Amino acid sequence: MTIRHRPTKNTVIFGAAAAWGLLLISCVAVNRTMLAPPFIAGATFVGNKECMECHEEKTGHFGSATHAKVTLADAKLGSTGCEACHGAGSLHVKAGGTKTTIVNPMKSPDTCFQCHLEKRGEFSLANSHGVLTGKMGCGDCHNPHEGNMVRGKGASMESANETCTTCHTAQKGPFTFKHNAMKEGCVSCHNPHGSVNQKMLVARDANLCLSCHLETATRSGIILAGGEDHRTRIQGGTCWSAGCHEAIHGSHASPALRY
Ligand code: HEC
Ligand code: HEC
Ligand code: HEC
Ligand code: HEC
Ligand code: HEC
Ligand code: HEC
Ligand code: HEC
């Protein structure tokens, strides 16, 4: 082709399956629907090695990343894990690295939805983080370039509360009276992607709390939590209503988690 190609923002678009057909997908998860990687008009795949030349801070620990196993295997190229998310890199490499010749998934979650389509649904729910509106990116909570995707210091995403408390400082503590549920991570009560329930809670009523607090009752019909029968209390509203346990993340005033 001899048509001069001037790369603009619009040249980086999604969804062309044609170039994709040339490559084989070797993937750990066979039950995941694979669509095309981000499409960059006129570009071809070059392989991870090329990226290493200029982006050592991203390639250095990539071997430990979950997505390092999600590669487009091609005998001539070797592994192209970077390009699965960033699109084919030939034009970018040729230009010595320009923003208009490569996809940055932080600007649009579409790259991630190619393989995690069900997440688009979660982020469309009534209560969700503003990823679809561009206020946030998947990369605010996930680090695709290293380890098991955790941002922050926790060993697992489930317990990596630091990921959340960098933005949500009010829930960080330290509190005089801790709620030990926090040890199990914010995700024991919140779905960080989205939920039909207010505040992205995983349950809308007492079940949120009783999943951990339901004690074996000696008499049938009793709802025992914290050693006390909660039958009438539960009819009065949610457990985190005013006057009950409204300081649910931790309290400075009361061991019963009140303000
Ligand atoms: C010749 C050096 C070079 C190579 C090789 C290279 N890059 Fe880059 N890349 C750069 C430079 C320089 C920038 C910064 C551009 C800017 O800030 O304007 C960049 C920026 C990027 C960005 C950020 C774009 C944005 O919108 O912020 C991504 C993503 C990226 N490169 C991915 C890759 C991938 C994937 C490969 C391998 C296919 C690769 N690069 C190969 C030099 C290179
Ligand atoms: C699972 C998808 C995914 C894979 C695979 C992936 N990246 Fe990224 N990349 C992202 C996301 C999301 C961001 C934006 C968030 C961030 O900076 O961590 C990003 C950002 C970048 C940036 C820009 C960073 C900046 O400072 O703005 C570069 C450069 C980059 N990636 C290079 C690479 C290279 C090289 C590889 C392969 C070793 C790679 N990426 C593999 C998703 C991915
Ligand atoms: C080419 C397909 C593909 C793309 C693109 C992709 N993923 Fe994945 N992702 C996978 C597969 C396959 C797994 C393997 C785990 C599994 O079986 O679910 C995975 C796993 C994950 C996990 C779980 C990590 C773990 O260690 O358990 C997270 C989080 C994730 N991806 C986020 C992202 C984000 C964020 C993006 C966009 C920046 C992205 N993915 C882009 C295919 C992909
Ligand atoms: C507000 C923080 C946050 C944002 C933004 C976020 N995630 Fe997550 N994600 C998490 C946490 C925390 C977990 C671990 C959840 C768990 O273990 O219950 C997780 C788990 C995952 C998993 C693996 C487990 C699963 O549910 O399948 C995938 C895949 C994933 N995220 C994809 C994405 C994609 C794609 C985006 C962007 C469209 C994204 N995430 C944005 C916090 C976030
Ligand atoms: C990059 C900053 C950022 C990170 C990281 C982040 N959040 Fe958020 N969160 C927000 C913003 C901003 C909102 C307000 C809703 C919106 O506009 O997206 C919000 C809203 C919420 C809400 C609902 C509050 C309401 O009033 O409805 C909950 C609950 C929440 N986040 C929990 C979490 C959890 C759990 C994590 C970690 C897995 C997390 N957030 C990580 C920025 C962040
Ligand atoms: C034991 C369950 C539980 C755990 C664990 C938990 N939360 Fe919450 N969170 C709640 C409940 C219940 C609400 C609703 C409170 C209300 O509506 O007054 C809430 C509300 C929120 C809100 C909205 C605050 C507001 O003023 O509207 C944010 C933000 C939030 N949580 C972040 C977090 C973060 C970050 C973590 C982890 C560090 C976390 N939560 C852990 C139960 C929990
Ligand atoms: C992930 C498990 C888990 C969830 C969910 C959970 N908690 Fe807890 N909670 C604990 C643990 C662990 C303790 C500390 C051990 C204990 O005292 O039983 C605790 C302690 C408490 C205490 C202090 C009890 C005392 O006497 O010191 C109150 C009050 C409490 N939780 C209320 C709630 C409410 C209300 C909810 C729902 C919004 C809730 N918890 C959800 C695990 C959980």
C-alpha cells in the first residue's frame, strides 16, 4: 500500500476481526469468548520483545502477570501479550512511540470488555464506579503488568483494601473500635464493579450481615447475632440504620459500631 497514512485518534478503533484471524489464540481460559484485540488501522503485530526496547518498566515483571499467559501465539512473532491489550504495535514502533499509534486501555474499557464482556453488564448497573462514563479506568484498581492484577500492597485482590482506601480515605481508619469484617476485604460487602443495591452492596438487607453473624440459635425462630435476639430489630430497618451499627467500617465511639 502506498497511500500515506496519517495517524489520528480516529485511526485507533476497535473491532476488526480480519487481522485477528491470522493469529492463533493460546489461552488459559477456554470458556471465555474472545473477540478481536484492539484494532489499529494499518498496523501489524510485532511481539513483546519489541516493546521491551523502550518500556522495560512494563515488561520487567510481566512474566508474573495473569495476562502474560493470555497470548496470541504465532510461530514467527513469539508471544504478543502486550498487543492483546494495546493493539498491533508496528506503526507505534516505527514512529519511535507516539500516542496516536497505540491503544491505552485507561482511556476506554473496551479493550478489557473484548474478553471480559460480562463486566460491561456489571458496570451498567444502577450503582457502579464510573468506568463507562470515563471517570475511572480499570487500571485504577488493576495492574495488568505484574502479578495478580492487584494495585496496592495486599497479597490478593480480595484483601487489598489499600486499592480502595487510596480514594476512600474515610474508610481507612485506624478506628478505636475496629470491625473485623474489614480484614476480609471491602469486597466481602461491596461489589467494586457494580450492583443493583445502593452503595454497591452485595446484599440489600440484613443478609449482608447475617452471612457472617448468624449464630446457631438454641430455639427455633430466634435470630441470634452478637449473642442477642435480633428478630424485632431486623424489622426496624437495615442493620446499618441510625441507632444501630451505622459506623459499619469502624467506630471511635462504640464497640457496637455507632457514631
Ligand atoms: C522505539 C521505542 C518504543 C517502542 C519499541 C515501543 N514504544 Fe510504546 N511508547 C514509546 C514512547 C516514547 C511513548 C510515549 C509517547 C508520548 O508520551 O507521546 C510510548 C507510549 C506508549 C503507550 C502509552 C500511550 C498513551 O496513550 O499514553 C503505550 C500503551 C505503549 N507505548 C505501548 C507499547 C507497546 C505495546 C509496544 C510494543 C508493541 C511499544 N509501546 C513499543 C516508545 C516505544
Ligand atoms: C491486560 C491488558 C494489558 C496488557 C496485557 C498489557 N497492558 Fe499495558 N496497559 C494496560 C492498562 C489498563 C494501562 C493503563 C493503566 C496503567 O498504566 O497501568 C496500560 C498502560 C501501559 C503503558 C502506559 C503507561 C503510562 O505511564 O501511561 C505502557 C507503556 C504499557 N501499558 C506497555 C505495556 C507493555 C510493554 C506490555 C507487555 C509487556 C503491556 N503493556 C501489557 C493494559 C495492559
Ligand atoms: C485477550 C483477552 C483478554 C483481555 C484483552 C483482557 N483480559 Fe483479563 N483475563 C483474560 C483471561 C483469559 C484471564 C484468565 C483468568 C480467567 O480464567 O478468568 C483474565 C483474568 C483477568 C483478571 C483476574 C486476574 C487474576 O489473577 O485472577 C482480571 C482482574 C482481569 N483479567 C482484568 C482485565 C483488565 C482490567 C483488562 C483490560 C485492561 C483485561 N483483563 C483484558 C483475558 C483477557
Ligand atoms: C473500584 C475498583 C475496580 C475497578 C474500577 C475495576 N475492578 Fe475488577 N476487580 C476489583 C476487585 C476488588 C476484584 C476482586 C473481587 C473479588 O475477588 O471478589 C476485581 C476482580 C476482577 C476480575 C476477576 C474476578 C471476576 O469478577 O471475574 C475481573 C475479570 C475484573 N475485575 C475485570 C475488571 C475490568 C474489565 C474492569 C474495567 C472495565 C475492572 N475490573 C474495574 C476492583 C475493580
Ligand atoms: C480512583 C479512585 C477510586 C478507587 C480506587 C475506588 N473508588 Fe470507590 N468510588 C470512587 C468515586 C469517584 C465514587 C463515586 C461514584 C462515581 O461517580 O463513580 C466511588 C463510589 C464508591 C461507592 C459508593 C458510594 C456511594 O455513595 O454510593 C462504594 C461503596 C465504593 N466506591 C467502594 C469502593 C471499593 C470497595 C473500592 C476498592 C475495590 C473502591 N471503591 C475503589 C472512586 C474510587
Ligand atoms: C461489613 C460490611 C462492609 C465492609 C467490609 C465494607 N463496607 Fe463500605 N459500606 C457498608 C455499608 C453497609 C454501607 C452503607 C452505609 C450507609 O448507607 O449508611 C457502606 C458504605 C460505603 C461507602 C459510601 C459511604 C457513604 O458515606 O455513603 C463507601 C465509599 C464504602 N462503603 C467504602 C468501603 C471501603 C473502601 C471498604 C474497605 C476498606 C468497605 N467499604 C468495607 C458495608 C461495608
Ligand atoms: C465478612 C464477615 C462479616 C460481615 C459481612 C459482617 N461482619 Fe460484623 N464482624 C465480623 C467479625 C469477624 C467481627 C469480630 C468478631 C466478633 O465480635 O464476632 C465482627 C464484629 C461486629 C460487631 C461488633 C460486635 C461486638 O460485640 O464487638 C458488630 C456490631 C458487627 N460486626 C456488625 C455487623 C453488621 C451490622 C454487619 C452488616 C452491615 C456486619 N457486621 C457484617 C465479621 C463480619
